[in-house]
Amino acid sequence: LASASALSMADTSEIEALGLTPELEKMTKAFGSIPDEKLRYKQLLYMANQLKPLDPKLMVSENKVPGCLSTVYVDCTARDN
């Protein structure tokens, strides 16, 4: 959440400079527009609960997000649309 808070203060050009996909850029801007940290957290939990559980094989140290109070793993695959 700290990064979402930091991004709320970032201007559009800083977000665009991250080189995100259009979908991730849209999501980053949406999270950045939520002024309340608790509301951002609730929204993040809601979205996370909509996902299928992560395959336990992907729960490795390379996919672990450092600095989170909760244990969080992230995995992604690039694909052409």
C-alpha cells in the first residue's frame, strides 16, 4: 500500500514512465485516485479475493514481495492480445 500511496502523489508522466501495460497503468491510476489508505487496502483485498488461488509451486522466494506485512507472492506471464 505504501507504493499506492506514493503513486497517488505521482503525476501521470511518472506513472507512464514505469512502462506498464495499459491495463496496469489504468489500475495504478485508479488506486492512486483513492485518497483513503484503508479504502485502498479494502479494494486490494476485494480484488485479490476474486482471483484463483496461486499454484503452490509458484510460492517461491523469487515471487515473494519484500516488505509486505502479509506474505504476498506475485507471478505473471506476458502475452500478446
